[in-house]
Amino acid sequence: PDNQITCVDTDDRLDTVASLLDPEKIQVLRAGTMGNNLDGIGQFKNLEELEVDTNISSRTGDLSGLKVGYADFSMAVKFQELKIGDAASSYSNTNLQELHMGNNRLLKKLDVRNSPNLKTAIDLGGCKNIEEIYLAGTGVTGLQLPNGGILKKLHLPETITNLTIRNQGGITDLSIP
């Protein structure tokens, strides 16, 4: 019975998974080279971990409503915008503790605001086209940026203790509380 399934490894589309299993029972989802996007991810309401692999072609991923605890996008190299947090004062994702981005060369915008339990360093060194990074309200302690690039907006948390910025002359909006 599907009420015992908490972890799913799949190369299928999310709508196929949801038609076979109760999406509200799935806590860990490892999505491979499925379909072409993350449409329908919102129905996985109890998702704690999400790992996305290779051929996802979504340009924008808004996962803030899922409040995942572990997010690995190191193989999802087609995202241009990724929203795991939110700027609203009423929003808080206390689940998010790990975030892995890898070498996502197309990523332009990353938003993990108001995820206070994300207390690790984040490596965006392989995200050469990153333009906007929003980390306010997190517990992030370090940030590695690419050497050179087109970064324009950088909003950091008060917990930042290690920041590497090299050849990022285009920053016009820098916020460090």
C-alpha cells in the first residue's frame, strides 16, 4: 500500500507519480530525467527532501510553498530562477537545512529568504550567470561566488562570516545587515 512509501526515486513525470501514489505520503523525492518540468510539484505537500537531476527544462522553479528541508539542484542545470524562500514577513521555512546548486551556468536568480535553519555555506562558484541572490533571513555562514560574472543584487544574512567576491564589478544592490 502506498501509505508506507515515503521515498520515491523516479524518472517519470510528476503527474504519473501522483496518479500511482498518494503525493501527500511522499517525503523524499528524487526526480530524474522526467518529462520536462516541475509542474505539479505543489501536490507533494509533505515533501522534506527534493533532489532534481539533469533534463528539467523549467526556467523558473517556485518551491517556496513546499518548505523542503533538503534541496539538491546540482544536476538540474537548466533552471534560470529558483525560489525556495520568500520575502513575505509571514513566511518561514524552518525545514530547509541543506542547499546544493552545483555548476548551474544558466541560473540567474536564487531566493532562499526566511529559511532560518539553512546554516551552512553555499557554493555558487559554478553559477557563472547569477544576477540576483537573496539570502536574508537565513542562517547562511558563507558564500562562494563565481570569479567574475554579472551579479547585480546580493542580499546577505546577518550570520554571514565568510564571503568571497572576485571580479563582480556590476553589483548595484548590496545588503549586509
